[in-house]
Amino acid sequence: MLQVQGIDTYYGPIQALENVCIEIGDREIVSIIGANGAGKSTLMKTLIGLCHPAKGTITFNGKRIETLPANKVVREGIVYVPEGRKILANMSVSDNLEMGAYSRKITRTQMQKDLESVYEIFPRLKEREKQLGGTLSGGEQQMLAIGRGLMADPKLLMLDEPSMGLAPIIVEEMFQTIKNISDDRKLPILLVEQNAFVALGISERCYVLENGKIALSGTSQELRESPEVKKSYLGG
Ligand code: ATP
């Protein structure tokens, strides 16, 4: 579904990604782990058209997209869910969700149907439908961010650090829900995480990004057993 081949991305003279190659198959959950500054956000920004690679190609469903601007990438079906606190704090939960569908031309009936399907996944959001986004707990804001992403009807969902700032018990629930969404909707998910433990728990395959380069890759099982990953990312 997505093939990234040999991309280099720069900020002016600073090279943030070097020869990055990744692949995501249909229905797969793939994770990218790496420390602060490894280049995870830059990779996401490059995939959604907010940064353009100086070299390399990005092919999505057979179409080259590396030169497309972000609004066109969304229309191709790649939807980016930033870390949960980026929801619109002064808008209600339902308005936040409807914002997710802005790039689609859908009827009110379809909008209502899609809202209900998000509320089925996250009943807590239904209970808080009229509440302002900013008044939600951290976990609920993360649900809202994911729900808003689903309202865009993605073909590939990219999640940026969904565990950030959440208590371990909430993280566990959140990741189970993410897995269910992928299974039920047959939706491939690319997950970027500093929390290697949860990322490896949910994904089929994983890439380790270090200093802008893919340092390791394999099935999550292989990486869980790798001495390097154990030492650097799983606390020994
Ligand atoms: P974090 O988990 O802290 O967000 P990250 O893995 O997402 O880290 P990036 O934010 O992609 O890492 O940063 C990769 C490299 O690019 C870092 O060396 C960073 O300093 C540099 N960088 C990121 N954004 C910019 C920018 N706007 N201008 C210049 N350099 C940048």
C-alpha cells in the first residue's frame, strides 16, 4: 500500500532523514520507534506532504505522492492524527469530529452515520458530545483526535505518539482500541512511538529510527528479542 524508497529530508542545511525506506502492507499495523530527535516527526511530515524529500520516492496505492502538498495527500487517503492535545479546545466534541470530515463532500445523513460509528468505538465521546474539547481528560482528548482522523475516512491512518502523557492503564485500553479499529475496518496503521513496549505489542512489524536512518527493522517479535532493542528501548 505504501512504499517509501530512499528518502532524504532536510531543514535548510540540516539533514533530518537519510535514505529511509519503509513499507506498509494492506491491513498491517507498522510502528516506528526512536528516541527524541531521531526523525520520527520529520518522517510523518514527509509522508503527509508537509516536508518534501530532496531525494527518494513515496508511492501510495501505486501513485507517486512525494511532491504533493498536504491537502492533496489527505485526499489520497493518508490521514495524520497528531498527539492528542492538538484537538480544538474551544470547540465541542461533535464539532471537532465534524472538522475531521471537512475534506469530504458528504451529506448530513452520512455525517451523522459516521459520527455514530465513531461514538460506537468511543462511547465516552458520545457522553461528552456537547462538551468543549479542552475540558476532556488526556485519554478522552486522544480518543477525540483518533475519532477526528476516522471521520476523514482514511485508507491509511498515521498516529503520532498516541501514548504520550497517558497513564499506563489508559495506554493499554487505547492500544487495544487501536488494534480493534485496524481489524474491524481492515485499516492499515502507521504508528510512531517513543514507548517501544506498547508499539511492539500492537504492531506486526517495526522500524527503529536512529539519527535519521533506519537502524533496524523486522517483525515486532524479532525486535523484542533483539539485544540492541532490549538495551536501548525496552529498559534492558
Ligand atoms: P521528538 O520525539 O522529540 O519529536 P523526532 O524523532 O520526531 O523527535 P524530529 O522532530 O523529526 O525528531 O527531528 C529530527 C532532527 O531534525 C532533529 O535533529 C531536529 O533537531 C531536526 N529538526 C526538526 N525540526 C526542525 C526544524 N524545523 N528546523 C531545523 N531542524 C529541525
